[in-house]
Amino acid sequence: MPGNKDLQGTLRIGLAGLGTVGRGVVRILQKNQNLLQARAGKRIELVAVSARSRNKDRGLELERYSWVDDPVELATRPDIDIYVELIGGEGGVALASVAAAISHGKHVVTANKALLAVHGQMLAEAAESKCVGLRFEAAVAGGIPVVKALGESLAGNRITRVVGVLNGTCNYILTQMEREDASYSKVFSEAQGLGYLEADPTLDVGGIDASHKLALLASIAYGTQVDFAGVDIQGIERISLRDIEQTRDMGYRVKLLCVTRQSEDGLEQRTQPCLVPCNSPIGMIEGAMNIIVLEGDSVGQVSLQGSGAGEGPTSSAVMGDIVDIARGHVVSTFGQPASSLVSARPVRSAVPVPYYLRLSLVDRPGAFAEIALALASAEVSIDRIRQYSHEGEAAPVIIVTHETTRTRLDGALDEIRKSSVCLDEPVFIRIEEI
Amino acid sequence: MPGNKDLQGTLRIGLAGLGTVGRGVVRILQKNQNLLQARAGKRIELVAVSARSRNKDRGLELERYSWVDDPVELATRPDIDIYVELIGGEGGVALASVAAAISHGKHVVTANKALLAVHGQMLAEAAESKCVGLRFEAAVAGGIPVVKALGESLAGNRITRVVGVLNGTCNYILTQMEREDASYSKVFSEAQGLGYLEADPTLDVGGIDASHKLALLASIAYGTQVDFAGVDIQGIERISLRDIEQTRDMGYRVKLLCVTRQSEDGLEQRTQPCLVPCNSPIGMIEGAMNIIVLEGDSVGQVSLQGSGAGEGPTSSAVMGDIVDIARGHVVSTFGQPASSLVSARPVRSAVPVPYYLRLSLVDRPGAFAEIALALASAEVSIDRIRQYSHEGEAAPVIIVTHETTRTRLDGALDEIRKSSVCLDEPVFIRIEEI
């Protein structure tokens, strides 16, 4: 490939974006220079950098690198072989500079999940036509090598499911609610105070960020074009402390799960709060950690966990991609030629699963019978029931159903809403067997 | 590289060994043919096979492949590009055929940990001089992609520690002892009856198999030549049910841990029963599962878990290596050129850690005081003490020490052995903070 010609002795990097991750990459390049050279078989040299403000003190020695104000100019410099985009954002200068780098025959490494979730197919095709790499390990789950594991290590497998906790902030909030017996809004405010949330918090708690990552993994898993628009997204905003406590009593934990699975009907991509067994690897993941379970027809389940964000882990992932390119290892962006990826046909989950229901019933004889009939008429059968002591008028009832389809569940919920005994909108949470 | 010339349209495989893993590889090649072609960008075709007995019914359609009785002949056939060695054993025909394949310019994929633990450096140098790949993901922890994660994804990190549970049989035995309240010898016999143990069980319970894997990981982690002889090995044969119960009471689980770490003094490689916190990812790994925690200066801790053995997982790992080679991705066997690997300088652990001690004391006034003095004179300080109700003459006492060096601990043990109050040989188990 043309790019490789430049790679004989030294791999020359242009890096745009000197935020947390960018600084981390510069630090690794400075402190582990010899180690990198031994492993990559050539020198890996940072040549030029770009960031919004040149004069900001970043606690880094940057004088030895060329400074370029415009990332597009940086990305197209003749003296770089690889452009590292750590600016962020789905469009704007991130998109412009990545596209420019590719069209100038530079390899690209990025941590930008939004960019690839939206423009991934177009950029992957461009990279392919120029025979350059476009790699993004750092965009999904920080330091956890899931892109490589899925696209390379598990390449012999038909992937049956990918399940992940991919947003550390949401997992932090859910974990803190349980630990501190605190409401969603209280923990949300604390997390905001600690700077854990994006400027637009719905990116985190609304499930957008996790869904960007899910869309990238689904493409690799199933050979489909990235389809962020096809992700069924529900955030954690409606999870109450009561749900957390009562599901825990029944052996479950609430997690914002990203799930993708392919059936004959099409591609299912869901980001939604789900219940998982407390003692499963996903159930036990705490705080800002991420976990991904990869499930394949040969390998069974492999799970990977670690820090999903932060300077060290994310810059470690960026460096892994850089070393790959230095070694001449350029896998297609989504694991197979971009031109061979097929359009995803989004489907809502058709797999029958158990559900958790929380109802608030009028406290009078026959109330529960009415609910039981509503479920029976929709052919939803009950696995477990718990009734808690009263709170004023309402008798809180928890039901865990047997496996049922979403269509049947919706039918049962309609019946329940129509009944005269249900006081509030029913809460339901999918139970993901894992 | 020369090997790559043959790889334009089809990658042609010769496979030797049709045991569990070999059959799994054939099944994947048959059922996932199209998927593999899409991902690898070329056809991956099994051309010829070899195994001890041609007429054995393996439940596989093998007629379409050439049959070759002699693996060395198979490995050197002009019509194969890659030789897959699934025979096993550290020498003999496995070694002869791998060496022959390399010298004929064939890539090699193997699941043979013993072979590489003993002859890895020689074979890696040979592969390098012939510009062919010698890959072994399946040799370590079955379907868990730890070789790739360590050698590629974490290539930007100075590795600070690798800790793993790498022998599923030992973990099964320890888990069953706890679950069933059963003695080591009882569970050992059951495991043998179930066919879980190697023909020579000391390979498993004596820690040899796990140490082969550890030696391979240590080489990748630290750029040292594989040094199996330098692994400090202790098996699980001396672990009693009492140790399991009493350490659990204190919040620990016994695991056969493989640990490698490098200091200025040299390379530490240990396989030994250790205590880990019950609620840590390693503490929670049950049955025949494997787990590896990779620790790097940037990434922090990443842990990978899954099935460490069996047809599906191990053949998945073999296929991952084959697809890599089909894609033209040939990383040095141990992550950097074999000629640049340095000799390992084995050291015993110099890191101070806490220890668990189980003593059996004479039941008389002043007995414990004598032990306390013995510890104090060796400068080992006590963190926690538990004394259990008597069993005949002896008073069982459990001590957890503060962090101390192995030298000080040995001094304390000598003092304890010399004392008049200790009835049995003291049992001590290292506590690994993870």
C-alpha cells in the first residue's frame, strides 16, 4: 500500500487535540519511546501538533513539535504518515481534518465515536480507496481492546450477541444510587459537580454516547454499515431508587446495557436499562468501569473489562492502533472491506425475554386478580410476585414475568393501563440473561 | 515477505492433529467459510490434514482433504501456505513439523504451549529469518485473546504486572472443594473420573501447564526470551479444605495464580496458590474458567475472562491467528523481533506482600506469646489473628501478616519451627493484592 512506503524507518505522527487523551498520547510517546521502537520495529515520532489554544499550559514539553493552528493543514502535511484525531465532535473540523488526511493518503487513528457512528461508512470507503488505515480502538470502551478482539481475535466466529456497559458515567450513577441509597437527581447533580458528565448530559444519561459505541461494534460484529439511527435508545433518567432496591431484592442489578444481535429479521441494536443477575460479570461491574461480553458460535462468551475513559486507558488504546500501523497492520475499519458491508435492516427485539414490572395498585380486594387477568389475556405468564407494605393508598407490586415477546408485553401493559386498579404508569424493565 | 506472495487469492492450510481442537478448526472452516472469506479478504482453504489414525470416526467429513500420514511431510507440502500444529507435546513430531514448516517458508499457527515454552526462542528466530509468522493465541487461555491484547493492544504500555488464572482444571478443583465442602483428594478423583485432568495430572495440579502459559506471556510483556525454567512453581496439592474455609471467613479465595512482574533486579515469574479478595474479578472466577488481568502504566488494569479450554474456544483462537495471517498481519512471535529479546534474569519476588499463616499450636498458656515473639524477632507484624475451637491437643491459629518480604517471612517461619509450641509444619499462602 502507498502509505507503507513512508513507514520504513520512522512513523511520523501529526496529532490534533490536546485535551485529556491527546496529552496522554504525548506523554506515552515521550516516556516509552524506546519500548515503542522495540515493539513496533521502527521509530514512532510525533512531528506536529494542533489544538485550539497554543499558549495554554498543559504541563507538557511541546516545543520540539511543529505547531499548526489548523487541523486540516496538520492532517495534510507532507511530513506526517499518520493523523491522530482527538478533537471530538461528529462534524466540523474533526470530520474535515480526517477526510483531508485520508484523501492525502495518511493513516488515521481517532477516538471519535460520534464521528464514526455518523460518517463511518463514508470515511471507511475513502480510507479503503486510498489504502490507508482508519482505526478507532479508543472510541469504544477506552483502554479495553474490544474493537481488536471482535474484529480480529473472534474473526472465526459467527457473533451471536454483543452486550456491554459502555458508558461509565451512567454506571457510576446507578452504582452510587444503590450504594448511597440516593435518588437519581441527587446522584446526577453530584456527578455533574464532579465533572463526570458531558457538557450536554443527555449524551451520557440519555444513552447517546453508549449508542455511538454500540453502532460501531454492531458493524464489526455483523458486517453491516454503521447504523446509529437504527439504535433503539432509552436512557437511565426514569430509573428510580425503588427500582434499584426492589430488583436487588430479587437478585438483579439495573445496568444501562448496549445489546446487539442479528436474526433473520434484521439487526437489533438496543441501548436501554436492563436487569442482569447481581452475580454475573456484568452485574458486578461497579462505578465508572466498562465491560463487554462478546458471544460467538465457537468461543462462547468472552468478557473484557476495564476503565472505559480517562487519559491513561484511552491514550493506551490510541497507541495500540498507532503501533499496529507502524507494524504495517492495517485491518479494514469495520473488519471487512467497507464496500462489502451491507445495509443494516433494523428490527426491534423479537427474542422472548423475562420482564420486571412495577405496578402501583389500589388496595382493595380483587385488585391483583384484575392484573393477573390482564396478563393472562395477553398470554404473559408470571414467574414471581412480590407485594411490598403499603404507602398511602397504593399497594406496590413487583412482577417478574416468564419469557415473553415485546408485543405480548405491550398488549398486557395496555390492558393494565385500561384497568381501574392501576394507579400509576407501569414501570417495566427487560431482564437480559447473560 | 516471501510467504505473502502465496496469499493473494487463497490461503491454503495444512492441519496436523485432529483431536478436540483440530476437529473444532475443521468445523469452523466448514461452517463459516463465507464469513471467513469476507473478513479475511481471501478464501481460507483447508488442503491437507494429518493425524495418528486415518480410520477413526471423528464425526467430520474429511474426504475432500488430502490425507498425509507424516506431519513433517504435511508441513512442507508445496501446496500449503500455513501449517497448523495441533498435535501437542514439547518435542517429538510437533517440534519436528513446526521446524520443518518454518524452514520451508510456511507460516505456523499452534496451540502448543509446552513446545513454545521450551523451544519458543529458537523457533521464533527461525520464523523471523524466514519472514513467516509463528502465532500461538490458542496456547494461552483458550478463547481469551490475551496474546493479542498484550502484544498489540497494550503495546504502548510499560507492563507492570500480569496476573492470571490459567489452568481451568485447578480452578475447577478449588471451586468444587469450596462448593461441596470436599477434600482435595476427593475432588481430584472426581475430576480425574470426568476426564478433566491430563494423562499426567501433575501437568495440571502441579502448575506446569499454567507455568508454560505464564512463561509465554512474560516474554511478550517484558521483551525477554521465554524462560520456563525460571518460573517458580508450586501446585495446589497441599491446599486443604481448612485453608479454603478459613481464608473465606477472612474474605479471601484460594486461586492458583500465575504472576509475572519485572523489577530492576530481574524478572519474577510465579505460579503458586495465592489468596485474592473474594469480591475481586479473579476471586469470583469459578469452575473451569480462566481470567487474566493485564496491568500497564497507561491502561491501568484490563481483565479478560472466558473459557480457557475446549473445542470451541481454542479453535476460535486458532482461527483468529489464521485470519491475521490471511490479512497479511504477521506480528513477531513474542511482540518484538526475536533477535532483540534479552535473556531473562529470574528473581524471586522482592515485593513485600501480606501472608496468611495457619499454625497448629499446643494449647497452653504462653503458646501464642511465643509465636508473637517469633514473628516480632523476624520483624513480621501481624494484621489479623483468628483462633478456632480446639481439635484434640492442637489449637488452630490463623494469622494474616502485614506486608513483608519473603526473606523476613522465611526467618519468622524458621523461628516458629524451632519453637516448642508449634505442632505441625506451618502453612503459609501469599496474599496477592489485585
